[in-house]
Amino acid sequence: MTFRAEHLLGIEPLHPAEITALLDLADTYAEQNRSGRKHTDVLAGLTQINMFFEASTRTQASFELAGQRLGADVMSMAMQASSIRKGETLIDTALTLNAMHPDLLVVRHPSSGAVDLLAQKVNCAVLNAGDGRHEHPTQALLDALTIRREKGRLHRLSIAICGDIAHSRVARSNILLLGKMENRVRLIGPPTLMPAGVAEFGVEVFDDMEEGLKDVDVVMMLRLQKERMDGGFIPSEREYYHRFGLDAEKLGAAKPDAIVMHPGPMNRGVEIDGTLADDINRSVIQEQVEMGVAVRMAAMDLLARNLRAKRGAEMVADAGA
């Protein structure tokens, strides 16, 4: 199966074979990035516009670097200082963008569904760089690539996702992806940070770290998303770290070769011990950052192929009309 999607709005619409195809291509880009041949021209002649309505460091830099390495013309718009603040609607922004004839549009937005709305209004491929609490597909894909490279496979693993599940689009995308690839997923955190209807996600739920981490292959920590919290979800950060922060003692319940992940930014001493985060024998956090560039290169490459094929078919149809 080839990668058929016109946009990358979430993990939910993707077939497992499409996920594998994207990860396979990302693997080649990861090796290429480690060699002296970092740049290609697969996106030469195409324009990539990055629109980040929320602040971002890793994701935005990663998409910019990915586009540049593929040879695209890359432009990043400072949306927090744009016409949006002057009252322009998202639809008007889409119409303005359409007039610029972009080919790839990378969007991060605080509202769930905003990226999908833009995708319906623009004539280009749209990549979701995170929308509200909905999804963050490229983060889940880079996590999957990191796991596959470290463990040699991406199926029938036991994976624990720990922390603020309720407010995390990263957790949602990872639950969807890891489930599609036949892994056993455990969610660990206080009941106040579990989403409603969590039992329907096809996962196991724990409120005790030692019990939840028993014999897992992968430990994925999440930060407390205070910007999305309205009210007292935890007694205090100190108490939260005592019960749910990952340290060497709690990690002892996992398999001896279990890897530790974190999407960043990290709150050291809140959800993870700083020494453990820097432990090169257990932590793959830096590898996640590295794989982020490769995955975003692969995603834009595949979407650009589909976009060119679609435009080519339209030209043929117009010529025959």
C-alpha cells in the first residue's frame, strides 16, 4: 500500500500500512541526516508555510529544518502578531493563504478542529502540528520511529504513557498509533488527569506507578499542561512528583532494558528526575528530537508526491475538457 493521504491531520485516518510506509521513508531520512548528504531537492519549486498560533520551539524548528533540507521555499508566519489579533477570521486567513499559492501548510492552533477547517479551505497539503487537545500526529510518528529503532519492532510491546493524559494531544495520537500497531498501552496518572470515557480507548488504566510500570518496554512521560488546566487537578507539584514523577526507583518496576521518552518541554523534578532524563543508557529523549526532523521530512515528501499527482491529473482532465 502506498501513502494515500492528501493531508496529515491526525493518526486516526491512517492505515497501519501507511504508518509503516511513512516510518520506512523516515528511517532513510534519519540515516541521510547522519551522513554528510543532508540536503535533497525533492521539494524544489514548492512553497512551505508554517503557521503557529501557539508558541513552539521543537516542532516549529523541526518543520523548518525539514523543509529546508528537502529544498522547499520555507516561510514561517508569526501568527501571534498577525491579522488574527486584529479580528481576521480563520476562513479569511485561509483565503489570504490561497492567494499566495502555497504547496505545504504546517499549522499549530489552540482549537481542536481548526487545522481540519483550514484543510477544507486551502488548495494545498496541510500538516497538523498540534490542534488543541485533539491530535499531534507527527509527534506520535516520531515517537513510533524512535521506539522501532530502539526496540527493533513496533508491535506487541508493552508501553506506558504517564502523567497528564486528559490535556495531552500527544497522548491521544500515541494511543491511536500504538493501538493500530498492536501494542499493549497502559495509561498511568491521577484520576483527575484521565480523560472522560478513557475505558473506551482500548487501554489499561492505573493510578499507581509501580503497578502500571510493571514489566513495560517503554515509559513515555508527559508534562503537566498547566496552560490547559482550569482548576486544581493536583494537590501540589511536590506531591505529584512523589506519586507520579519518574525516578530510578519507580523505573525499577519496568523491564531492565525499558527506554524512557518525553515529548518535551520537560519539567525536571515534576514529571521526571533530571538525572534519569540525561541517562544515555535509558533515556531516548534526544533521539526523539533527532527523529522529529526525519519524520517531518518523510511526511512532507509523501504529501508532496500526492499533491503533484493530483495536480497532474487535474491538468490532464482540464486539457481533455
